[in-house]
Amino acid sequence: MPELPEVETVRRGLAPAMEGARFSEVEVRRGDLRWPLPKNFARRLEGKSVTGLGRRAKYLLADLSSGDVLVMHLGMSGSFRVSRADRGTKLGRYHNERAQDAAHDHVVFHMSSGAIVTFNDPRRFGSMKLVPRAELGQEPLLAQLGPEPLGNEFDAAMLARACKGKKTSLKAALLDQRVVAGLGNIYVCEALFRAHLSPKRLAATIADKRGAPSERAERLVEAIKAVLNAAIKDGGSSLRDHKLTDGELGMFQHHFRVYDREGRKCPTPGCGGTVKRIVQNGRSTFYCPVCQK
């Protein structure tokens, strides 16, 4: 499933085509994705303009001139493809033909900018929902989300308070969207490696008894921000389904240090350890048992 860097990359690809543009026509080729689309979905969008395109955790948020917000989630295999009616689809160097399979093109936005924005989702775990802007804070999909890890408010003190007294593993805590929003399995593994912290360590150990941050919390926050920014710069990671809006694949998978690197030598200079894979809460964890303590 796409994580924060992949969703942010998609947002940046969609913004030039959608921000400031009007929905001239909306094609709904099936009535449901993960859940049924909102009633009168096409009619509620057509003629409305996108006043801003944002992101909250793994959700794309399109503010509309009607006062509604179009909340979109890529699910496991969803992707957006941007083309122009007069020039056809721009194919990237690493274009994945599967995204062109019209059988999985479920929603198509024809924008006044001349762009055609197509949502393709073979597994149909994606979703689209219309929520009044005034009610966005109470929207169940968003209400319980923790802070944005790239926001100024996310710091060691905030993370330590969230982990105070937690008896779960540090990895499990970071995957909890109520603790920090948008992180997934890949970037948690990579951040823990950069911070030289074991994924098996108790989450509470990055805070003292009062909930104040330890030096471990400082290292971890710095590592989280660094790995997310690096991944966004590279267009995210393409393992199975993620691709950019022009069909190209993200490239950060070529810079993984531990994720999916089981049995390889630890990249930490002078470590001498070997990357190990374990299973935590049903998910694969990759780490170096020598330098991650």
C-alpha cells in the first residue's frame, strides 16, 4: 500500500492538472470502489473548481468551490494517470502498461485545464468520498490521525509523549496512525535503521517516566524526517503498484538500506552485521541486530 512519500508524490503530480481547474465532466464507470461512491457523485463535482489539493497522512484532499472536500485514497493498487485530450497520455521511461488497462479505469475527471485525470485500481481498495469542509475534523477516516511527520509540530517531545508507557514494540507504535500519520512498513524499517534503534525495543523506552524525550527520540524523529524527504525527492518507492502520474516509477527502492535486504551485509560502516527479517504483528521487519539496539 502506498505510504506518505508515494501519496505526496502523486499529489504533486496532480496539482498542475487539477488546482484552479473545473470539473468539466466526470465519468463514473462503476458505482463502487472499496465502498460505494457518494450519491450523485458526478453531478456534485461537475462545474465545481478545485481550489486546493492537499494531503493528510495517506489521503489526498481536494478542496472544492462548493465547500466540499473530495477525500481520495489509493488503496493497495490505485493510481492516477494524467493525460491531455489533445496530446494523449505522456508515457514515462518506466511506464507500466497495466495502468493503461481501461477495464480498471473506474473514475475519469475531465478538467477545464485540458487534463484528463484517470483513476485506475485493479483491486478496488481505493476510495473517494465527499465531505463538507466544516465537518472534515469529524470525518471518521481522518479524525483519529496523529501528527504529520513532516510538520513543524512533530518533534521528539511529541513522539515521546505519544509513546510514554506504551508496552508495544517501537515499530508497532510507529505504524499506529494515531501516534504519527502516514508511516508504513517500508519507511518505519528504514527510519529505525537510520536511528540505530531496534524495532523490537519497547516504545516507552524513548521517553523518561515523565514523558520527556530521550536522545533516542531525537534520533528517531530526525531519521523519520530524513527518510521521508529522501523518498519524496525520488518519487517514492515502486515495489508492486506505485507509479507517478505520468507513468514513471518511483526510484527510492534503489536506496533501501534494510527493507527487503535480508541476508545482505549491513550498510553501516564497520558494523559487520547482516540484515535480518522477522515478523512483527503479521508484517515483515528488516533490521540489523548488531547495530540497531
